Amino acid sequence: MILDQIIKDSRLELEDKKNKLPLEKIKEKIADLPHARDFGLALRGESIKLIAEVKKASPSRGIICPDFNHLKIAEAYANNGAAAISVLTETRYFQGSLHYLRDIKEKLINHTIPLMRKDFIYDTYQVYESRYFGADCLLLIAAALTTEKLYELIELTHKLGMECLVEIHNKKELDTVLDSNAGIIGINNRDLSTFTVDLNTTQYLRTLIPRDRVIVSESGIKTHNDIELIKNWQVDAVLIGEALVSASDIAIKIKELF
């Protein structure tokens, strides 16, 4: 399973990070940071919201955006109605970087738009690291974590003033998440074991989630018709990456979608 391989490969990189920037140093540096921006609040409202993703590549498609410029992409999102921005930071399979997150935070300092770190997070160090590099929210993937570890990382994220978007793909994962303090639930339409995509995953799982949670539909959303379909399922937001970064004009593509 690709998910297991990604996490296995990331462990060596994580150990190297811990040696170069020890946790105690990170804790010292984040102590005086300003409050994180409210990611969940940014996704609430009468209309469906956009979480626009800064994404260069993926395991299934390879390079998606050959002329990738993370700052220009993020600025286009912020200026064209995105409610929040997701930044892929996994280095090997998605060619992301934590430095993209920090750069974007600094570039958009005069915007109120919150940022989410999208990565494969399984260690408490990564939660502290996310805060240090400017994340207001981080992604936790239920399929990648034991129940105990998932709950531990959710609590730590909240303790550090951030929020987490907890991603699920089936009812078993959803049941685990509903028993936690996760306020934002992402429904991934992509099966991470096969990489097949089915938007009906959102339709089914949405009916099982209480309305006090913020609900996000992820993956496979490419057209205005997709957005209209998801709107009917009373979802708060959609997370879109590939359809935007592969577009010749991001502003026009967002208008087409919404």
C-alpha cells in the first residue's frame, strides 16, 4: 500500500530532522508565536468554501505543475476567493517542502487566510514542527494512525493552538474519528490503497456525520458540476489541488468551478 511505503520512507528523514533541529529548540521558538488563524471558522458559512492546494506532484500523476512557483500559486488563491490554503510538504512523493509553508505564511502576512500543512503526520515532533513553520491547521490521516495515536495527535494539535483536518475514507475510520475531539472531518474520495476516486464516497459518509462538525470533500473534484453535486450534500468545503495547479490560469479556473 502506497500509504505504508510513504510513511516508511519518511521515518529516516524525520530522524535526520530531529537531529538537526531538536524538539526542545522548536518548543522554545514557538512559545512566542502569534495565535494560529481559525481554520474551521474560515470554512463555515452559507456558501461552499474552497481549500486550494499548493501541490507540485503526486505518486499517481508525477509532475502536475512543471512551472511550479509556490508563492505565485498561493497569491492567486488568496486573491481569488479561497477560504484556506493547503500546502503539501511531503518531499519525496509530492515534491513538497516545509519551506513552502513558511514562505507562503510570510508572503500572505497581510491576508487573514489560514494555512494547512498537508503531509503524512504520525509523530508528535511533526505537530510541533508544523506550528514552527507556520501552520494554522494540519492534516491527520485516520488510515495511517492507530486510534490511540490519532487521539494523541489531535489533542496535542489543539494544545498548540492549531486545528486538524482528520481525513477518513470509510465508515470504520469515521466511527473512530467521531469519538474524538476532531472538529473538521475530511472525506477523501480517493481510496489510498487503490487510488481510485469516487465522489459518492462523500455522499454516503456525509449522512453519518453530525452537523456540528465541519465537513470537507477531498480528491477528484474537477468541474463546476462536481461542485454543484457536492453542494447538494451539505458539505462545508472542498479541497482542490490538481485541477487548479494544472490550469493555465488559476483565477479563471476558480471562477469556472464556482
